[in-house]
Amino acid sequence: MRHTVLATLAALLVTLVAKPARAVDVAVFDAEPIAAGWEQVRDQDGVKVYTRKTEGTSLYALRSDGVVDAPLDKVAQVFFDHARTPEWIDRMADEHVVRFLGATEYVEYNRVNLPFPFSDRDYVTRVHVHVDTARNRLEMTSSSIDAPDLPSTCVRGSLETAYVLSSVDGGAHTRIQVLYLMDPNGALPHWVVNIFQKSWPLATFRGIRKQLLKPDLREPPLQQLRDVVSQLRALQPTGR
């Protein structure tokens, strides 16, 4: 979910081989969770958390749904300021955009610090961003890719996510829906991962709520993502 200068040829190579590990689709959020086979495991601080078995693995998929007290464009500012992600996601050591593959698609690197005796994990994903103007929302999907020009110095995990950030309550608040399936690989037992990750959504919602209260939030450093925030801002009601 966060360093070497690359040669031009290597950059081209990773662009050509960057294939998603598996497709994720924001359409999953159109179905009511319980009816779609998800089990609710938590309802706290306005955040609902669901899990569901995933075919082909003993790892559980994770789904969460909650509202934050900030307009959509401000929440997007936080999401797209990758250098500051460690301020609000627990144990995130590094998150940055490696390169853009198009105006709304990029390769992202994340590194997560794990406590002793476990090795850190890192992830390289291909991220796609879409503004749904008809539904006044931001959609983001990501899937792990092969990245031969970004060798891991820890354990390379795999990750797929889908996010939908929707403007609600006349633009005053933002609903955040998340689908998350992570395999840390290595020696971590899946049952340990399944237990640990149930606490991740609530901790992340608490982190982003605290981040949104900071007075020094800024526009995304990268122009392509500033353009996305500007597009979202233009969709919001005036005078809010």
C-alpha cells in the first residue's frame, strides 16, 4: 500500500513487463457486503470491517467502509502526498511514485517495517486512478507487478487493493471504501496475517482523520496528481 536512479533502458523494461498480478474492480462496492458473502468482524468509530475467504489461498480479503469529516479533494491531497504517508499509516517506512505510465497510471513502491524477528516487506504495484464525475468520486486500483529494476532488500510481498472515495453530505464529508488483499510472503503464517490485518482498517481511518486535522497539508508534489485533485475540487459544491 510505501531508490536507485534508473537507466532509461531499465525503465522501459519494467514498463513493458508491468502486468497486474490479478484484476481488482471497484464494482465490488456496488454490492451490499453481507449479501455478497462478506462477514462483518468489526464496527467501531464509524468504521465497518469485513473479511471473506479468497479462492486459492488461506489468506482473507479485507473490506472496510467509513466516513471522514473532510471534503473529497482534501482527502485526495492526503492520499497523493506519498512522502507523508508514514505520518498516518502505521509502520509505513517509505512510499513513493517510481514512474508514471500515463496521466493517471503509475508504478508505486512501498516498504513496511515489521517488528523483530520478522523481516521488512516491500511492494511494487501498478496504480490506476479514475475520477468518476457522474458519481462524484475517486476510484483507485492497484496490483503487484514484476519489477526487475527494483530489487528487494527485504521480502517482496504481493498486494492488490481497490479504493473508492465518494463525496457525501453535500460535499462536507468523504466516504472511504477499501478492498485489500495482501500476501507478505516469506515465513509469516497466514493465520497470523489474518489476525493482524483485521486491526489495519480502523488504525488507518484513525490515522487519516488525524492527518486531515494538520494545518500544513499541501497539494500533491507531482503535477499529474495535482491535476486529479483540481478535477475533484471542481466537482464539489461552491461555498463549502
